[in-house]
Amino acid sequence: MTSYTKEDVIYKAYQPEDFAAVIALGNHVHGDNYLDDKQVQYLFDAGHKNGINASLVAYLGDKLVGFRLTQAAEQWTIDEWCSPDLWGFPISDVCYFKCNTVDETYRGLGIGSALLKRSIEQAKLQGAKAGLAHIWRASPGNSAFKYFSKCGGELVKDHPNRWQGWFDSHGYMCPVCGEFCTCTAAEMMIKF
């Protein structure tokens, strides 16, 4: 395998030509049916506000190696897994970090952190003052929680069984639990 450095990684705004590769990588990392055509189009549209795109992709040559899909403030749904009364910010000031995904072969190059940093810069330009995410507690060694905490994320609340109904609604297969997901999501916030 060719050896890469962080200087070799190209970051750019998420575009429709990235959809197929984003679906493939997202489903490989997060489980079957995590993303589909309809979902990536929705997330693409929801990432735009005031002419600014808050979602990004990372490439090494022609290969997609990571992505950060971010929904602009007021362009995502507050559901039962959200605790706006605990945020300290009005809903209108909070964007949503849907997912940060890096191909495991290329982890260690700072891709995830660079994607988050760039996404925050774009979200701030859109007018956001904070970003919310639901972090997968079942990631190997709880690495997703550790990573998001290191990037400034603060725990708002844990939500057991966050993705439990996704098999029925999306056909989602959790890579840990299978059809009946019992994984906990850490609702976390980064203040800008």
C-alpha cells in the first residue's frame, strides 16, 4: 500500500458527484442501509444555508476516504433524542453533525478532525453558534466519544436504544447488534 501523509488529503465541499462513494463508505463503516440515495440528497440539501455548504468530503487521489455531513441550523428535525432545554442555545443557533466517517485504512492522518474543523468554519458562516451530534457509544473502544470530546464536544445526555427502530424504517443493520440495535447515543454539543 502507498504511504500517505496528511498533506496528501484533499478537502472539498460535498457535491452530488460524491453521493455514490459517500453511500458506499458510510454503509461499510456504519452498517448496511445507513445511507441511501434519498438520504444523501436530503443531507446535501440540508447542509446548505445562505449559499454556504457545511458538509465536506476528503479524498486521496480519486478515492473518497472520509466525509462530514452537517445539517445547517433550522434545517434538521428536533426529535425525542434531542434535549434542547439542556443546550444553552436556541434551536435556531444549532447545526447538526449527522456523521463523520473515515475509511479505517486512512485513520491516523487527522482526517476526521480536519473535516470537523472545516465544517464548523462553514456552519459559523451560516450563522450557527453550536453543533449537536449523536455519538455512537459502541464504536470500538468508545473511540467516537473520545474523538468528539477531544474536539470540544460536551455530553448533554445519553440515549439508550437510539437506533432501535431503524431496521424497520430504513432496513439498517447495526454492525454490533444486527437488526435490533440497542446501542446508546451520546447527545453531544460543541460550542463555537
